[in-house]
Amino acid sequence: MAQRVLLADDHPLFREALSTTIRRIQPDIIVDEAECLRDARAALDRGVTYDLVLLDLKLPDCDGFSGLLELRGRHPHTAIAIVSASDDAATISNAIACGAAGFIPKSAPAARLREALEAILAGDIWSPDEATPGTTDAIRAIASLSPAQIRILSGLRLGLPNKVIAYEIGVTEATVKAHMTALFRKLGVSSRTQALIVARALDLEGGPGS
């Protein structure tokens, strides 16, 4: 069966160029495209099996690592790699800490892209040689959350009440509260407001490109 990749990026010309490059590297691969996090989420939620999701860090409805964590929370067994122009060492390290299967700079030449794709599709974690270890305490705490806790944190970031979060993830309000208690403990906080302050570590500090 042919491998299938979902490419989520809001720049049509970049999507076309990357899709073309991917197909040149692996002619049998199927590449689907999404221009925002909502479309990527919908594609995954339809039940299509993707071997890899290539996700831009800056989308119209998402800026930073929150999109990565949201998709991980909803589809924890799907490999998600970041493709971004924000490729400083800290951003790369934080993406890997948040569970990315790899980090591919948009500036990577075709040979490096081939190396990255082959490694990630084989189940390895790939990042550029210039990446260095080191993440903030906040990122490490967030990265320790379970998929359910990640989805609840995403709901908190959207300002959703417990009842709506429970409906969205298909559990009871009591279960949401139990997960939230564990979430607060992992983040070292005692309230929604404090949790959101920690969660700001998921946002990018600007930087060039997307």
C-alpha cells in the first residue's frame, strides 16, 4: 500500500513545491494538502490513515506548538513532523520535546529533505545537525501531558468551559475535572489562569517566515 502524507501549510506555492519534491523523492507516495489547522484536523478526523503529517508552525488559525500538541492529542499514533522557516535551535528542540517526529527547515535542500523523510517514515526522529538539546521548564512540563490532558489544555486555551470540553472529547465533566487536576499538578499550577500562563510557552516569539 502506498504511503500517505498530509501537508499542512498556508502558502500554495510552497505546498506545490514541497509536494512535487516529495513525489520526486518517492514517486508512489500520496500527498494530501491542508491550508490551515482546521483542515488538517478535519482530514485526520475523517479516519484517513496518514503515515506522516508535515505541519507548519505558523498557520492562519494557529501560531506555535499548540497545533502540534492539538493534533498529537487527537491522533497520538500519527507521526507529525514540523516544516518551518523558524528553524533556530531552541524552536527545533522545543518541537521535538513537544512530540514532533522531526523538524525539517523550509530551507533544506532536496537531499536533506529525502534524508529527513526516509528517517521519519522509518520511525526515527530527525532534526538538523545544528539543533541542540535544551528546552524550557514550561515546554518540558507541557510535553509530559497525556493526549487527553493535551486536548483539555487546548480547550482551556480556547476559553471553553468544562462542559464543552467534555462534549468535544467525549467524556464526562467529572472526567475532565480529574484530568485537569492531574494537568495542573504536572504544570505546577493551581488554576486555569496559571495554566494558561504556562501554556504561553507554546507560542512562537515571532521570527522570520513561518
